[in-house]
Amino acid sequence: MTSAKEHIYILTGASRGMGLAMARQLLAPGNVVLTLSRRVNGDLAPLAASAGAALTQWSTDLTDGTAAATHLRGWLGDISPNRFATATLINNAGAIPPIVPLRDSRLADLGNALRVGLEAPILLASAFLNATRYWPAQRKVLNISSGLGRKAMASQSAYCAAKAGMDHFTRCLALDEAQLPNGAKVCSLAPGVIDTDMQVHLRGADAAAFPDRASFEQLKQSGQLTSPEEAARRVLAYLARADFASEPVADVRQA
């Protein structure tokens, strides 16, 4: 009897927040999960063992996207192409620099935000699609975007630009893959407003430098923030939909 095929997931930014919640929810029998984060999360290994999932964690600095993508391409190249029913890359990692106007930003902070939020996802997607181009598996690329990629906000130039760039490179990638007989399904998905460290960062910003601080305080006070666990559930449910990637840029709240 032929054994059931597995599912492989490659997830960035899995050490905390929604990324950690997604990693936990992906640890299920038949799943192979590779995480790329600055820090390895010690709670995931025992969870994987108890769930019967295969887990590999890389301590990876995504400000060096070329090194991370090269490592990923080599790792995937050593895997049997017939092993998996699906292969999925989830670009979740992002970096928010200090919340100040562009004129007051440190150049290094701006560069890091763009490298982690835009350059690394492009390079990882390229490496993933190159290494799996002849796999019979259904391949997917899920880029975790943000409403701030579609709405301008003061003192958020680098983060907004990275997410807007993610949306548009996903549109381009969808056109590339549509030309192939087994092209990857790709989508840039805004996950809603989530109660994470980023929200704490925004609410704690200097009001003089960040005119929108009050709106983020109101989101918290009115209970409009989604928990990381619930946000992860919604995102992964969207990923599993039959019509995933019917729109290359989407919002989980409008699904």
C-alpha cells in the first residue's frame, strides 16, 4: 500500500505572535514544518514530538536574505520531489522600525525594515519556487501583508512601503506562475488587526511623532484586536480554501 503523502510548510517569523501561533497549529501528523526566525522557540520541539509532526528550526537573520534563501534552496534540493502533496512558503516575518517621521529615522533601521519585510520575502519566494519547480505537489506562497500596505500612515514609511511592495510583487509573481502548467498559487493576505507586540509598540509611540496613536489605543480599548491564535486560525483556514489565490491581494476580513 502506498503511504499518504506529507505536507511541507516553510514559515518565517515563527518565534512569537501570530507566527508562533501558526507554527503551533501547523504541528500536526503528516506535516513537515521548517521555521526561520531570529530566535528558536524552545516550546515548539516538544509540541512537534507530541503531535507527530516533523519540525526543523533555523536561527536565521533575515536581514541577510541572500544567505537565508541560498540555504533554503539547498535544503529543498535534498528532498525527494515526490514526497509531498503540498509545499507551502509562508512569508510572515516583518520588522517595524522606531515610529518617527522619515526625516528622523536612522538609516540602519530603515534598511533593516525593508530587508526583512520585502527583500527577504522576494528572495525566499524565488528560492522556494526554483527548488520546487518540478515537484508534482501543489505549491503555494502566502505573503502576510497588512492594511498598512494599502493605507498610508505617518511615521510608518518603511513598514508601509515594505507591505505595499509585498502586495505588488505578489501580483507580478501570480502572473509568472499563471503561465506554468503546475504554477504556484500565490496570495498577499492582510490578516486583520492582531494583539501583538507591534500593537504595544504603536500604542506606546510618541503622540507628537505618531498622529495615529489614538486610533490604535481605541482599537485596544474597544476590544477590536484579534488574538494571535485566532488570527493564525483564520489565515490558515484561508490558505486551505479551494479558491486560495483567486485574488493575488486579499484581506482575511473580507473573505
